[in-house]
Amino acid sequence: MKTKLFLAIMLVSAFATLSKAQTQGTIIYEQRINLHKNLDKKQKGYKKLIPEFSEKKYIFLYDENSGRLFEKKEKKSGISITMSGASNNSWIDFINKKIREYIEVDGEMYYTEEELTTYEATKTGETKKILNYTCFEYKDSEENMTFWVCPDLPSYITPMPPICFEGAVLEICNDDISYVALSISNEIDIEELSAPAGTEVTREQAEDLRDELFD
């Protein structure tokens, strides 16, 4: 009798933990960029001086209503590159399907807000486990991208906004860049999850601000 009661308690506890993991949590992603892939002829002469890969960590916080992606700051030497189209700081409103992409210039925060849509890619039928979650493979033949999506975690979780699916994207890869989920926990920082304050700008104004950063 005691054994049956113990097993019942364990099952209830496991279910509660799983349910919590599906509604809130923190995902750590690793971004890996191949720096040698797109070097031009002149740059290839310096290939030995440039590391083959650049790596960064990103944090995605989420609950039932929203999610936020931002870079995990680490002391690291070497070359740092921000990919165009991949925001370092994004906030997603799951309920109203809106996404804010932030950019910081001279200590001031700006953002664009747009409608959130799901990404068009083909489901292949292949599956694999990532951190014990079953993920389904999607492929975009035009962009040569592969995505592994977990339907058991909230929709619109993604390491590369605005590329979103009806489920959490736990891995993205092609020849140039990859993201993979390294860990998922049930803990969240409510304050960090909130949308950062900032001034709303148009997409064109945001592009001008990005140009300022790289001038």
C-alpha cells in the first residue's frame, strides 16, 4: 500500500513539474557563427588570424503570456559579430501576437513593434530529442535552414526572432549559423521578462540607427 501511495505521489509530482515547464521557464541557447564561411579572397589571407567560429549565449525567458530574448553577457576575447535580422534583444507578446525588437544607441533604447507570424517551412516527419523534449524537423529549402520545433513548449519561443513556429524552436542550423538549446529550467526572473522601456520607431528608423552603430 505504501509503495502504491509513493508511486502515486511521484507521478503527481512529475506531472506538476512537466506542466510548469510547459508554461514558464528559462532556456539558454548557444549561437555559433562560422566566420570562415563567407570570407572574400582578400580576407582569406588573414584566415589563420580569425577564429573559425564565434560563440555567444542567449537567454529566452517565458511564461504563458510573453517571452523575452537577450544576450547572456560573458567576458570573452575574440571577434564578436551580430547577424543582420537576428535581434539581440526582443520581447514577444504571445497573447496579442506582437513582437518588439530592440536596439540600443548611445545608452538610449529604441524598438520596433510588428505583428508576429509563424514561419513557413516544411515538416519532414523526422523527430529527435533535445533536452528530453520531442522535437519535429522543419526545413526551408530556399534558405537552406533546418529547424527543430517542440510542440509541448509554448509557441513563439525562438532564438532568432522573428522566426517563430507553433511550438518552441530548440535548434536552428545551416552552414553559416546555428542555435541550440543547452538547458531548460522552470525558474524565471519576472523583472527580466517584462518588456524593456524604450522609444518606438519605424523599421526604416531602426535601420538608420543600426547604420549609426556600424559607422
